[in-house]
Amino acid sequence: MSERTGGIWSPRYLPVTLANLTVVAIAAFDGLALVAALPAIADDLGSVSLLPWVITAFLATSAIAGIVAGPIIDGIGVRRTFRATGIWFLATSAIAAMAPNMPLLVLARALQGIGGGLVISVAMSAVGLAYPERLRPRAFAANSMVWGTMGFGGPVVTAALLAVGSWRLIFVVQLPITALALAAGWRSLPSTRDRPSRIRTDVRGIALVSVLVAASLVAVSSVGERWIVVAVGAVVAAVSGGLFWRHIGTADAPLVERGHITRFPLRRIHVTAGLVLVAGLAADNYLPLYVQTSRGRSESFAAFSVIFLTVGWTVGAFATSRLLDRLRESDVILGGAALMVPAASLTGLAVALEWPLWFVFAGFFVIGTSIGFVSTAGLTLLQSRSDQTEMGRVNSAHQFIRTISITYGVAVGGAILLFVVDRRVGSVEAVRDVLGGEGRVVSAETLSAIGAGFAWIFAFSLAAAGVCLYAAVRLHRLIAAGVSERAERS
């Protein structure tokens, strides 16, 4: 069969497509289903102050595992990495299901995040290794379809599981999904290393990037509450980041080479993708809280509000897979970045002026579409400019930047929201009670403060969107001018 014939669902590519989509389903279900179960978890285990770390711990270790995955994939191949990852995710899901208290659940989620980060890196690298360049946008669009489907189905499944049992069933359900993914991808995922090379573990690099992620997360999450912690965390993050950058420039076998981050056009792809995710997701995680409190809707209605960005992202990814038949990746990235600016502006205005909820939801749909454009076109451009021997490290570096951008965006958005509430009512405990499912009656003053805090998140989102647009314009101009890597460095 010619490379010009057959799509991702053709007999030639069907096995790897099914395996890859099942892999993505693991991560999608975990993230989208668990958010809706947070009140039930807090009600059962208590320790509401630790509740955000059920999500944050997973994201943090996912980011670290994502960048660690690069040398592993390039050393032993996608298939072998996936096998080990699937078994790890299976075991840690079982541990999370049995966690007797909140601290142990957070620990289990941190361990599970290691598998989650490796799973996503495997899925991204598999696209670059298994499909020809013309089919990669279709493959990424199919991955987004899974996220969109889970966006609809995740809250429904969660509600059903909570109705018949406890939140622990969410982790139990992940066991057969993971087993199915293992069965689907055990032999069908690409193997680029028939003779695996020895994996050289960059212990110092892993330690430095772990300190960087942990310190920066502690700093960001403490904004508005403990400024001394913010200052110390920022200093530790800056020092560890500088040491990590120096290390990867001098080590024999670093986690990632500097060129995988800085060479043209990779650096600009990393920047645009990271910023569009920051701009879009800083507010989205707090949309259910806003809808439930400031707009007075039910908890179940609020839980479904997160689907609008997810569905928009899927639509943007599918549109990109078609647009790239006629346009360059840089054209689509520029269009998506330009779309984010009015989308964030109008959505923030709709929140601040309390326009009808349908307008707010439409705004999040357009925000998601912008992310779909930039993210999908960026991944396609990144893989087209990377050699197969470095596909694991390049994709893992990009995934690390994407994950850490999401984590920082969510953390900053939450810090802004709590900061505004604290300044207006003198306490954030009412917000924590709502997040923890305490069922406490919230005062009108607090409801107004939550709405104001949510609106201020969009000021941060708009700033990130503006920088993203500038980076996209620069990328577009350089590619349009045919600038080489060497010329851009000079």
C-alpha cells in the first residue's frame, strides 16, 4: 500500500490507532471523571485542605515523568515503554482505590501521575513514529475526539458510579480500561528499538527538575496567603531551573538536550502551545464553582459546564486536520492564537457583567477551539521537524512544557480567585467548603466575591493570550520567510 493511500482507520493503521486511542482514554477518563468526584472524596476522607493536591500531585508528577520518558522511549522504543507504563498505571490505580485517608490518596495520586505522564508521552511519540506526516493531524484530532467524548461521558459516568457506590469506583473502573489498553497496544504500538540500548538515568537532572516543579507549585499556590512561602519557593525554583539548564548543556546523557527546547522552530512551538494552554485553562477549572455559587445552579449542572472548552478543543483539532491540507502549520497556529484574544476578552466581560450563561459557555467553546488550533498544528509542526531517533525526547520536552503550563495556569487561576475573595470578605474558608462539598450556605457577599475573582482570572488569561499571539506572529513570519535554524540563532 502506498504511503499516499489509507487513513488512520485503514487496515494498515487500524491496530495502532485503536491502541493509541485507548491509551489516551486512560488519561482522559482519569482527569475528567475525578474532578467531578472531589466533593465526595472530601466528604469521605476529610482533610479538605489537601483536596486540591489530589489533582495537583498527579499533574506535578506527570510533568516530571513526561520529560523523563524521552530518553526511555528513544532507548527502548514506544512499545516496551508502554508495556511497563501500563502495568505501573494499573497497580497505582488499585492503590488509589484502597487509600484509607487523604494523605495516602495524595501519595497514590502522585505515584499514579508517573504513569499518567509516561502514557501521554507514549501516545504523542507513537503518532510521530507510526503515521506518515500527512496523517498525523488526523491522529491528533482522533486523540482530541477521545477527550471530547470523555468530556461528555466523564461526569455522567462519575454521577452513576457515585449513585451506586463510592468515589473509589472511579479508580476501580480504570483497571479494566488500562487492561484493555495493554491488550490493544502490547504488540501493535511501534517498536523503534529491536535491540534496546542501555537507558542512562540522569539522576541529577531528574532531581533538579523535581525541585523546580515542586518549589514553583508551592510558590504559585501560596499567592495571596503566605507571601514568605511565595518568595522562598520562587527563589528555589529559579535556582534549580538555572542549575537544570546548565546541567543539560554539559551532561553526557541529559534528560533532554537544549536543542530539543531551543532550536528553530521547536522553541516557538513550545512557547505558543504553553501560553495558549495557560490562557485557556486558568479559568476553566473554576467554571463549575462559579456556575454553582455565583450563578446559583445545581452541582450536577455545574459539573457539565467543563464540557464546552473540551468540545471546542476537539472541534479545533478536527478543523486543523482539514485546514492543514491547504495551509501551513504556522498559519493555523497564528489563527488560533489570534482567536484566543477576543475569546478571553469577551468571556471575561460576560462574567464581569453577568451576561447570560449561554454566552459564557459559548466563550469557553471558542477558547477551546483556539487551543485545538494551536495545539494540534504545533504538534504536527514539531514532529515534522524532528528525527525519529529523537522523537521521544522532543515530544517529552513538549509534553513537559504543556503539562507544567496547565499546572501553573490552574494554580495561578486559583490563587487569583482566592486572593480576591480574601480581600473582599476576609476569608476563603467558604470557598474551600464549597470545593469540599460541605453544603454550607454561602453569603451573598461571598457569592459576589467569587464572581469577581473568577472575572479577574480573565485579566491574567488575556495577558497570556497577548504574549502567545506575539510569539505566533514571530513564528509565522520566520517560517514564511524561510528562515533557517542557523539564521534565527544569529
